[in-house]
Amino acid sequence: MVKALHIFCLWLILAMSFSVAADSFTDRRTSVGIKLFRSMLVSNTAYLDKVTPSGELHIKLIYTQNARKAHTLASSLGADLKVLQGKPVVLEVVSLNEFLNSKTPILGAFIVQKMNGANLKAMIDKSILGQTLLFSPFEGDVEKGVFGGISVESKVRPFINMTTLKKSKITMKAFYLRVSKKHESST
């Protein structure tokens, strides 16, 4: 009985440590991702198409459950991104439903939490139709159709879905495309 209790406690400790390591890895990808997202926004050469009638550029951070994490990321991004190419930036933390129902032109959107298949597809479809630069720091999302993300190999660099780039008709600076890892999806 005591041996079984020791084995269970060891298993519980290991399981909890894997969860902490996974959260820590996700947090690091998100932190790096928010910096790459900013540079991706600046590299969008069609940003003037996204200026609202009031002269602003809108950027959304999208969450499903954890608004606090989204607000923390917004604070770190907002400190560097008050103005973009001479236009004031409105940075908003929004739920998935608020993003999907938004009628305002959106320059860029950052996915704060991993989304399931149906929600991710809805976001991709909206971003293509709205010519919105959709960014996800989560592994596998660019391959599923998200416009941009991060590639972690021997070095960290932007990761762009070229099929989504073509469908959304977003134009990027040539240098940014040259330094990015590219993915051609079949969809």
C-alpha cells in the first residue's frame, strides 16, 4: 500500500512538472510571438487599406478563456505600438466571438490561446475575407492556414503561410518575406 502511494505521488509530481514545462514553453512562444507580430504588422505594405474613417488602425488580441493573459500581452505590445506608420493604433483585447462579429477593419489579430479546429477555421476564414494579418504563436497553426506565426529551428524567425498570403491579398515588404520561413498549404 505504501509503495503504491509512493508511486502515485511520483507520477503526480511528474505529471504536474510536464504541465508546468508545457505552460512555460507556450508562454515563451507567446512572448517571442508578440515581438514577431509587431514586426509583421510593420512589414504590411497595405496597412493604409485598414485605416478606419476616424484615422486609426485596429489590432486585436483574441482569447477564449483567459482575458488576463491577453491584457498582459496587450500591455507589452501597446508600449511599443502606439502609432504605426504615422497612424494611431487602437489595441483591443477581444473574445473569439467579438472578433468573429467585428465589423471594423482590422489590421492584425494575435491569437492568445490555442484554438480548436472549428474556432481556428472560423478565424482563418474571417481573416482571409477581411484581409487581416492573423498571427498565432502556436505550433501547427500556420500549417492549418493561419497567416503568420513563428518558426523555432536553429534560429527563431517569422513563419508565413504563402497560400493564405495570396488568398488574403495582403502585401508584405520583400525583405520580410525573404527572411521568413514559408509554408505552402494545399487548401
